[in-house]
Amino acid sequence: MGVDLRVITGMEPGVAGVCTVGFGSTKPWRREPGIGAKTGAPRPDAKEARLFLLCVYLVGFLDLFGVSMVVPLLNVHIKSLGASPTVAGIVGSSYGILQLFSSTVVGCWSDVVGRRFSLLVCILFSALGYLILGASTNVFLFALGRVPVGIFKHTLSISRALLSDLVPEKEWPLVIGQLNTASSVGFILGPMVGGYLIELDGGFYLTCLICFCVFILNAGLVWLFPWSEIKVSSTKNSLRLGNNYASLRKTDHEVQEANPSPGSVVSEKTPRPPWMEVISTLQDMKSLIFSEIWDVFLVRLLMAMAALLYHSNFVLALKERFGVRPVVAGYLISYSSTLGALAGLVLGPILRLYRHNSHRVLLHSSMLTFLLLLLYSMAPTMGTVIFSSTLLAFSTAIGRTCITDLQLTMGGAQARGTLIGLGQSVTAMGRVMAPILSGVAQEVSPCGPPCLGAALALVAVFIMSLNKPRYGGDRTNRLKSE
């Protein structure tokens, strides 16, 4: 098995030994001198690489820990400020709308300026948003505090792009699943802390202040990352450390200028401003999406809406169908969230069983999601509901990880931040559409939303089955080769 080396600036080997940087230029793919084809024993500094990964997971944990302390309290606080339900709904939906438009742009921007700078900016502006929320004494300030959060709350997206830069293709689902597990643990613990703090005098303001401090701590952690020492080897032991890999902090143009290849002609053009690079990359990404991977994003939209429809009226449906109290439904939600977090730990064995074929895993998990949503919709007892919710937590968590991996694999690795940002925009679109569809479906029956979710999951399965030849065979083996 050869040693696959790549610097973590978003460059990936392309056809005939060239590497595409961005979408409009190429440069030869260089191997680290002194590394042969055989895999040697892991170097001692591999522990530092593992530590780097753990730090990324800690960033994900702290991010959702801070957010989940505040988010459950937002509706209560805005109503205490005198906002009507309509105004509260408009302000609440503004976050999803901002995310819809900002996810792709911020992801592309992280490809241009580097993961470190973009992570720091996103974390610090998100911290500012929660500080404004904590100081809000009227609806205007509350809405103003949601703006920087809606635009810059992309810490997890950039972290996923960073992980895809750090590890070989076959390990993308594993490390992204572990990041999802770490962040899910934060989402489980955060509401408990927030629920305790809200009982104190000025509880909401105190909670927002603590959230602000958590984000500042997160920014400090990102600042202290050993960015200049990380590189990747595609070996059994995966991560390695090396020197002279500070290019994470550079733009693609700086990387090209700093590392001219033998026999290549160095461009004499002045590097374009970052905003022009973003526009250029988005234009090229548009053609890529509509020509090659449109179905991947469509499947992501359908499965996201299916999961959102399932959760949209979960508490109300259990109350109307089985007379379950909201507190019991809340316990069941926490139970499902815990299982979803644990799903990342079993993803490795599942991928090995499927020989790292993410499309097959996604197809089978989507089929399972469809069957479980259908079972939940027709559940005659609470025991059936608990059974379906248990397996749904696993199937949806694994599906989310695999769709991201398939998205990166089929879309190419030259603009990972843009690809992940596009995926987040698609999910945000689902968040905007799902409440509307849920409201219409609930007019028919309390089981309407999950039934509609099952139908959407079935459509996604049908699309994946039709396009199965595109994701299997030689192409997948080449893209996921060791």
C-alpha cells in the first residue's frame, strides 16, 4: 500500500498526477522527500497528530455546548420582551434564512483564506452575537443579536472541512462521525446547564454570558492549535506530523507561489482579492453541482426534511396519540440524542463491513429510515414508538455522516469548505420548508408529518437506486483507494 501524502490546504491528487487548487489552476502533486512506498512504523510525534484531532473534537463539543445552553431559552425570552407570536416566529426564522445564504459563502471563504482564520472569525462573531443576546432588553436588540450568529455560526462546517483536509478519504466518515459524536454530547449537556441557570435571577443574561465565554475559550483553543506542524499520511496509522506545513494559513495563490514545481511556469499575475476568489469558486461550483452531483444534494435535502418532519410535532403527536406528558417526551428526545451521539462510535466497524462504500451505507440507512418512519407513523403502542425512535437515532446519524462523505468524494476535494457549506445551505433550506409542510400535514392527522417524511425518504432511496452505478465500481475504488 503506497503512502498518500497531501498538504492540508485543500489540495487533492487529480488525474494524471496533477492536483487541482481551487477550480482553475493545477500544479503537480508532490510527495514528501524521504517517504517511500512502504509504510514504516509510526513516528513518535503521531501522538501530537492525535492530540490535534482531539482538539478539533473539543471545538465541536464546546460549540454545541454553548449554543444548546441558549437556544431552548430563546422563545421564552423573546416572549418576555413583549413580542407577539408572529414577531417571535419571524425573528426565529431569520436565523435559518441567514444560514441558507451564508453557509456556502463562508465555506468557500474558508477555502480561500484558510481554515484557521475563518474558524477564528466565525467563533468570535458568534460570541459577539450571543453577547448582544445577553444584553437584549427589547426585540430589536434580540433580532440584532441573531444576525452575526446566523451569518457566522459555521464552526462545525469548517471543522468538518478541516478534518477532511487532515485525513485520507477512507477515514472521512469516521472522523466526521466522531466530531458529530463530540458535538452531540455538548448538545445533550448544554440544555441541562441552561435549564439550571434560567432558574436564577437574570438567568437568561447569565446563560448568554457563559455562552460568550465558552466561545472565547473555543477561539483560544483554535489559536493554540499546532497549525504549522500538521500533515497527513494515508497509512494504517493515518496521521503523521511533519514540518513546513504552515500553508493552512495561506491562500491558494500563496501556496502556489511558495511551492513552484520544477518545469512549471510561475504566473506573474497579481493574486486576486479573496472576495474575487470566492465569487470565482462559487461560479465553478455551480456548474459542478448541476452537472455531476445534483442528486447528492437532492438526497441530502429530502433526508433532512424527512428527519425534520419526524421531529416537528413529536411531543404534540405523542400527547394526542398516547396521552404522554411533555416531560416524558422530553426524556425520550434526550434518549434518542444520546443514541445519535453513540452512532459515531460504531461507524468505523460499519464502514469496514461495507468496505468503505459510503453510497451503500447511505442507501441502506435511508431505506431503514423510511421503514422506521412508516412504523412510527402506524405505531399502536409506546413500545413501538421507543423501538422506532431508538433505531431512527442510529440511521439518521449515520446517514448524515455518509452523505457528507459522499458529497466530498464525488464533488472533488479541491474546495471542501465550499462543498460542506453548500450542504449546510441545503439543510437550511430544509429547515425553512419543513415547518410549512409539517403544518399542512398536521391538518390531516397527527401522523401526517412522519408519513410525509417517510414518503420523502422513499423518494431519496429511489434516486440513489437509479444513480447507483455512478457511485460504485471502479470510480469509488479509485476515489477511496488506500
